[in-house]
Amino acid sequence: SDWSSDVCSSDLGMTSNVVSTGMKKNRKLKNDKMKKSILILCVLLMAAIPSACTESHKTPPELDKPQPGPNPDPKPEPSEGKEKMLWFDAEANFQRFSTQAGIIAMLDKTQEAGFNKIVVDVKPVEGDVLYKSEFMTQATTIGSVNVADRGWDYLQFFLDEAHKRNLKVTVSTTVFPMGMPSTRQGPAYRGTTWKGKTCMQYKPEGMVDIKDDPTKVAAFLNPVLPEVQEFALRFIREIVTNYDFDAYALDYCRFPDYQSDFSEASKEAFEKYIGGLVETWPGDVFTYNASGERVPGKYYKEWWEFRSMIIHDFVARVRKEIKAIKPDVKLEYWAASWWGALYANGQNWASKAFRPLTDQDAWSFNSWCSINYHQTGFADQLDTFLLGTYLPRVYGPDDGESIEYGINRAERFLLNACTYYATVDCSQKTFDIEEACYYCLKRTAGLMVFDIVHVINNDMWAAIKRGIDRYEAETATE
């Protein structure tokens, strides 16, 4: 506005000089009109310039409007733009994939069924690995199955054969499990490296180390410990550096359940998080009543927030490490679709923008969810979220046990923070896998089927192909 005032003052001065030159009287009227015109011009200029100077500081029109939310029924994309993934679990298929011929046969079947991507698990819950590592032990025994040293690189062979068939590959590892309590196999049971670093469970009967609890699926290392996180980052760096693949999936990247971890190290980390001392441990978090049910303590809600933030921060570190090594490798993460119960595992896969305490299901979150819990959401750290709709029915918008319900809920919680694929479990012969594959492709950005062992045992190859083909045929006519 100062600049516009200077311009107008200059123009007015010029006009005064012209009038004072003693022009002839018969031209005075004309000059007066000219002066009046210049004055009007200056007034208009003064009004226009401030507006021009401030326009660039306004919110761009496209950002001033409400941003679009998730589309509950997106128009199908061309099929080549959607990934159809089949999971190859290491534990369940340990013997089946002990030979190269076995791998080749299953990859052929996978391609024929219409899949264009596979997920290869190379670190099962037992803790040893199925790739060449400088510091991890090769897996030769899982459960009762023993496979002699292959003499060839399991992961590299999968990659080579998959690429021959134009199949993309996601490499998956469990992150924090390092042994099987049921068989006492794995690194957690060998030597002293992990002594005192497995999760300490707080159970009604007292404190129990998870590696001594045969009821648990895995002997988890404590995610709170910096040395445990560094160890996990080390094997993630090794795999991403030494092999070429499309995506890395974090599996079991969480706490085992609500009973872990109650070690002294976790207590100290929690105190640092809340900025104060916990006088009664673990009673200030919760206690058990005579029926073995949890009774919330003074820091109950803060505890779940703290654990979820541990996982959030670790996922963010993984993303940073992977992108620094190979920016094009996508970060993927699988978790169950029911969300609310997952606070016990520290898995807040929602967007930070999602506010659970104002959601339509807030009634079910109020008992455990803190006001700041939304800050632990890690969806924005992922390229792809593998939504675990491992549910018995496909349709039912009001049926909490339907895939449709799970997808609808995920759209509310993710708020477009990342791409997501619906994933299905076909372990039950009666499950309508054809309809599930079709619907998941129609509603989400991709599909993952778990696991190849179930597809084989239940002979679901043809049904899967029908579901994929139906979606592709429908898309081709759009």
C-alpha cells in the first residue's frame, strides 16, 4: 500500500505543475477535467494495488475447500494397476519349499491363478532365517520338520524364479519374535545373547518370562529396548542392501499382547514418557481381580499410548532406513482389521488425523484410549497397509465379522494416509474365496491371500482365479 501511495502522489504533483503554467483560459476546463480523471485514476490505483499485494498470501482456492475423504465404493482401476498377492509363510511351508522343484511348481500355480505378486517370509517366529546373513543363523529346523542345509540361497532363488514369471516380490520378516516357546527352539534359547531381553509378562499368577510360557506363539524380544530395535534394524538393512525386491513387509512388529512388557527397563522408559515416577508397579497400570480380569490403574490409558508410540517410532525408523538404502522399495505392514483390540499389541495402524474418541465407535474405545492416542497412528509411515480382513463372511455392512464391514471401518480410520489392500484368510474350506477376491479387488487397491498352504490344502486355485477374472472382466468394460 505504501508503494501505491507513492505512485499516486507523483501523478498529482505532475498535474499541479501542468495547471500552473499559465495555460490559456479556454483550455482550463479541459485541464480541470484531465486533473479530475487523474485523481479518479489514482483512487482506483490505490484500491487495486493493496489487493494485488496481498493476494499471494491467501489460501489457494483448492486448499480452502474441504479435502475429499475416502471413497466408499471406488471405480475399479485397470487390473494391471492392482497387485494380487499370495503369501508364502516359511513355517507352514518349510518342507514344501525345501527343494527348488517345489518352489518352481508352486510359482507356476501362483501365476496361473492370476496372482502377480508373492510375499516370501524369510524369518519365521522361530527366529532363524532363510537368506544369506553375516550374523543370523540359517533355519534348518522348524517344529518337527528338519531340512538339511540347502546349499543354495532360498530367498535369491525365489526372487530369480518369480522375476522369470513377472511376479513382483515382497520380502517379509517377523520383527521381534526370536523363538518358539512350545518347542524351545530359536536364538532366544541359545546362549546368553537374549537373556533378560525377552518380554516379561504380567499375569494373574505373577511375572513370567514369555520364553517360559508354552501358551504363547513366540518368544518376543522387548520392543522397548534400544538394543533390540538396533538388532532388528540391522537385519532389515542387510536384506534390503543385499537383495533386489519390490517391498518389505513388517510382520509381528508389535508387542505380543497386553501382558507384556513389564520389565524394569519398560517401567523406566514409561516414567520418562509420562515425566514422573510410577509409585506402584505394575499396579498403577492395572491389577487383576479375583476372576483374573484387568482393573485399570491411574496410568492405564497412558500405558497403552506409550506402547503404541514405541511401535510408531520404530516403524518410522524402519521407513527412514529402507528409503535411505533403496528409495523405491515400498514399506508394507500387516495387522488385523479390528483395530480397537490392537491397543494391547501397540498397533495403531490408523491415520494421525483419525480421532477415535469422536468416532461412531467411541463407546468401545473410551475405557482405554487416551486423548493423545491418535498421535501414535503410523499409517503415514507406510506405503501399503495390508488390512487383515481375516473374517468368515464377505458381505454385511453392519456385520462386524464381514470383510465389507472391515473395509468400511478401515476407510474411516486410514483417511487416505496410505494405500491399503484387503487381505483374506482361506483356511476354512467353506469360505467363499471367489467372492472375497472379487470384492477385495473392487473395494481396495489390491488383494492378498493368506496362505498358499491353505490354497493347496483346500484346493482353491480355480476359485481364486474365477474371482480375479471376474473383477478383470468387469474392469475391462469400464
